Amino acid sequence: MRLRTRRHLGFITSVGAMLVLGTSLTLASIHGTLDGNR
């Protein structure tokens, strides 16, 4: 039970980190295109 919960938490943290990285990269690319269009 403890191992399963730990694995589940690790999966959640990895998915959360991927989501944060994806959103930050998208925002960075959007900002870059906006700055390039100016």
C-alpha cells in the first residue's frame, strides 16, 4: 500500500512538472513571437 501510494505520488509529480514545463515553454514561445512581431 505504501509503495503504491509513493508510486502514485511520483506519477502525479512527474505529470505536474511536465504540465508546468509545457505551459512555461508555450508562454515563452508566445512572448517570443509577440516580441518578434513588434
